[in-house]
Amino acid sequence: MLSEGSKAVLVIPPHLGYGNVAVGSIPANSTLIYEVEVVKVESAY
């Protein structure tokens, strides 16, 4: 859904992330927020 050069913010609610388990420095029931940028798209075909 994203093309080269696109940027997006991905918001992952706790039930799709780590849930009620703490992982390293990430507390339990945390909402994960990722800022991503598509740098290059290569075809697998």
C-alpha cells in the first residue's frame, strides 16, 4: 500500500503487540508507535 518515498505512522494497540507482557524496556499493555519510510521497493519476480 506504500510506494517508494512514502512515510507512514503505524499504531499497534496492545492486543496486537505484546499484550500484558513486559518485554525489555517496553511495559506491559503498551501501544507501539512506529514511524516508517519506504526507501526502496524491489520486485521478487
